[in-house]
Amino acid sequence: MLEIRGLRVAYGHIEALHGIDLDAREGEITAIIGSNGAGKTSTLMAISGLAPIKGGEIKFEGKLISGLPAHAIMRLGITHILEGRQLFSDQSVEDNLLLGGYSRLSADKAAVRAAMEREMDRFPILRRRRRQLAGTLSGGEQQMVAISRGLMSEPKFLLMDEPSMGLAPLIVKEIANTIRGLRDSGRSILLVEQMAAVALSLADRAYVLESGRVSLQGTGRELARDPEVKRAYLGG
Ligand SMILES: Nc1ncnc2c1ncn2[C@@H]1O[C@H](COP(=O)(O)OP(=O)(O)OP(=O)(O)O)[C@@H](O)[C@H]1O
Ligand SMILES: [Mg+2]
């Protein structure tokens, strides 16, 4: 579904990605793990049209998307749930969700309503907190809003950047179950995680990024058993 070949991203003359190849298949969870600064966020940003691409190409459903503006990429059905949630903290839960539906559904008020109800069924806590300002929610609740906001536009392909960041283990589990459920209902997902154990347990296929290069790839299970991955990312 997504094919990345020789992707280079550079900020000024600092190159963050030195030519990476990555494939994400339809209906699968593809995970990228790697340490701080490895280039995980830059990869997602390049896909969604938010990072400066200096070489290589990205195809989505066979169509070249590298070079397209972010809004055009989003309209093709790719949604990016940014690192650190990035909610509008002084707006309500409901308004944050509405903003997610804005791009693809805004002409159709009934569709936006239906999408909002669907998301509040997914995370019932959001229904109880619909009028609460997003900035006053707990970290876990904020991540739920970020995921739901991303799903409002009914994307085919979801980019998720560190959804478990800063969350308690129980909430991480709940978010992981949500991600698995999205895959099981046919959604395709590219998941970036520093919590390698979580990512590899979810991933159909996974990549290890090290200093802007893919150092290893395989199924989630293969990488979880790999001695090097165990040593470097799974705490022995
Ligand atoms: N806007 C920017 N301007 C300059 N350099 C940047 C910018 N964004 C990222 N970088 C650099 O690019 C490299 C890769 O950063 P990136 O954010 O992609 O890493 P990451 O794997 O997501 O890290 P983390 O796990 O900390 O989120 C880093 O060296 C970073 O300093
Ligand atoms: Mg990052």
C-alpha cells in the first residue's frame, strides 16, 4: 500500500534520513522502532508531506505522493496522529473531534455527527467529557482524543507517532488493544514507538531505524526474538 524507496530527509544541511526503504501492506500494522533521534518522526512527517524530502520517493496505492502538499496527501486517505498528541488544548473534546472531520466530511453534517458518535462509542470516556477542554484531560484521555480526531476523517492509512508516550502501563495496554482492533477491522497502520515491546507485539512487520538508516527488518515476532533487538531495545 505504501512504498518508500531511497528516502532522504534533511533539515538544512543536517540529513536525518540517509535513504530508507520501507513497505507497509494493506490491512497490516507496520512498526518502526528506534532510539531518540533515529528518524522515526521524520519518516512519518515525510509521508504526510510535513518534512523536507531531499531524495527518493514515496508511493501510496501506486501513486507518487512525495512532493505533494500535506492537504493533498490527507485527501488521499492518509492521516497523521502527531507525536505528543498536539490537541487544541483550549477547545473542547467535541471541537477537537470536529476539526478532525473537517477535511473530508465537512460538507456532510450528518456524516460528521455519525463519525463523532462512532468515536465516542470507541472511547466512552470521551462522551462523558465532550465539553471538557482538551488541555485539562489526563494523558490517556488526550491520546484517545488524538486517535479519534485522526479517525474522524475515516482514513485508509493511519500514521501514529508514539501513541504510548508518557502513559501508565494500563492505558498503554488499552491503546494497544485499540490499535489492534483498528487493524482487525481492516485499517492499515504505520506505528512509531519507542516502547519496542509494545510495538513488536502489535506489528505484522517491523523496521529498526538507527541514525537515519534501516538496520533490521522482519516480522514483529522475528524482531522480538532477534538477539540484537533484545539487547538494544527490549532491555536484555
Ligand atoms: N525541524 C527540524 N530541524 C532540524 N533538525 C531536525 C528537525 N526535526 C528533526 N531533526 C533532527 O533529525 C533527526 C531525527 O529526528 P526525528 O524527530 O525524526 O527522530 P525520532 O526517531 O522521532 O526521535 P524521538 O524518538 O526522540 O522522537 C534528529 O537528529 C533531529 O535532531
Ligand atoms: Mg519522534
